Amino acid sequence: MTVRSTGFGWLETDAGRFEHDVVVFPDGRVADRYDHLRGDNHRFGAEEAETVLAGTRARVVVGTGQDGMVRVAADARRLLAGLGVELHVAPTPEAVRTYNRLPEPKCAVFHLTC
């Protein structure tokens, strides 16, 4: 799965255009982040990390929004480090570039606004 481009409030992938935060699972499936999110959409926590990994040890990319407002919580960092999972965190435009260049297995959460 390739992310083609992003701008404020949207993301375009091979699967189509999305106008809500998305999760890209390790199998390449793209879903609405809000269908899986528990808590604050400006925080990426351990529970969300476990959901995104879907039982794998895939590389995790977190797109923190166009202005970088999403924060990765300490519990998520500890969980991923303990699993030996690579974590890449950057504003969404940079995170898209990172996601596209990383080898499989990989997964991502992209916040599309702030």
C-alpha cells in the first residue's frame, strides 16, 4: 500500500481518498482511526499501538498531523520498545514519506489536521 499524498484534512492512498484520521494495518488495510480509537485523538497510547500492530511486530509510523499536534504517550513508547518495534514519529507529510520508504512489515496512524 502506498500513500500518494496528504494535505490538511485529507490523505490519498492506493485505496482511495480519506478525509478522517486513518490507521494502516500491517496487511495494508486502511481504516477510519475513529473506529478503533479509545481516548484522545491527539494522543497515541499503548492501547492504540497494540490495535495498530494487530498481533505483529511491524514498524509503526505515527503521523502527528500537519502541525505536529499528536503526542506519543510514554506507555506506547515503552510498549513498542519492549517489543523491539521501530517507532517513527513525525508531522504527517514527513511521516507519509517515511511510511512509503520503509520495508514491510509496517503500519501507521495518520492524523490529518492540526
